[in-house]
Amino acid sequence: MSKVIEIRDLKKHFGSGENEALIFDGAELTVEKGSFVSLTGASGSGKSTLLYLIGGLDREFSGDILIGGKSIAGMTDRELSELRSFKLSYVFQFYNLVANLTVEENILLPIELSGRKVKNCRDKLVELLELTGLSEKRKSYPSQLSGGQQQRCSVARAVLTEPEILLADEPTGNLDKASGEEVMNLFGRLNEEKGITILQVTHSEACAAYGNRIVTLSDHKLTDR
């Protein structure tokens, strides 16, 4: 299998001097195309920071991070923006839906913001509405949805552009058990049926078990469990 994410000798800290907090110290990780990786570790260990680094949202590090074989260290802001638009996408703990937009408008928002034609994505939209169980809610607003439905809407928005990689940061953190299971089952289908590579951060052992690989962040290193 080809490697879609490669992390080499990653070093990262916050602050300086007596206030310095070491996050990564020579961390290494390879994620293969089509895999579903769960990243676990103690609170504050740097799991979310890793996702920000991979997506180029945090650029203060040493070592190297490669996405699809290309180093992000030397990428321009424009190149990183294109990477996040076409190669990878995020799902966060908080749904980040626009309150005055309907479900389908929220899902289509990245397409509109990128200047692409919405009409070319209508078939994909219908497919995702069915996949996420939101077909009957397509004209509803976020305030009319349950937490689980809102998160499934945010997942649909993240994958409409057919990214190769989905980065999920505590995607079930605000959900009850049943809603969390619905979201995790959706991730499983996206991974198996769409071939999307998933790297999720989670505190939940039950959610981690949905992955086909579990990596632990401990002592500033990344190791397979």
C-alpha cells in the first residue's frame, strides 16, 4: 500500500525556557492509504496538535511531514490551502455548522467557498444525504437537528470534495453513546466503501476499536499498541 502520511523525526514544543512544554521529540508515524487509524493518549499529550500539524494549521515544528509523498514544510499558504481543499479534510468535536444555512447548504458550503460549481456536486450531495441518513433533513436548520445529526452533517460536508484523508478530532466527544456509534459506523462505511483514509483522535476505547490500527502518543513519541 502507498503511504499517504509520513511523519519523520517530528519535534515540537510550546513556550521557551522554564515555560517550555515538549510535545513531540523525534516522533515517527506512517499511515497507509485506505487505513483507519485511531490515535489515543492522555489529555494534553498533543494528539490534536498532531492533526493541526498534518494539515499545516500549525507550522512551527522541526523534522518533516509528508502528505502523499510531498513535504508540507516548504509549502506556501496557497499550496496548503489547496491541500486542505482537495487532499484532506477535518471533522472536529464541535460541529461548526452555519446556523442560518440548511443541512444541504452547510454540506455544499466548501464547494461554494472554493468557487467551484455547486450543480456539479448535486449527485454527490444526494448520495451523502442518504449515506448519513439526512435525506429527510436536507431543508432543516442546525437548531432543528440532534447532536448526532449535526455531526453527521459536518462529516458529509467534510467528504463532499472526496478527500483522500479525513482527520477527525474527538468526533464523538459531544455525543451520547448511541449518537457516537452512528458517527463511528459512518466513518467505518466511508473507510470501507469510499476508501477514505481516516486518522481519528479519541479518548474512547470503544471508538478507537473502530480503527484497524491503534497508535498511542506517550512520552512524546508515537507507538503502535
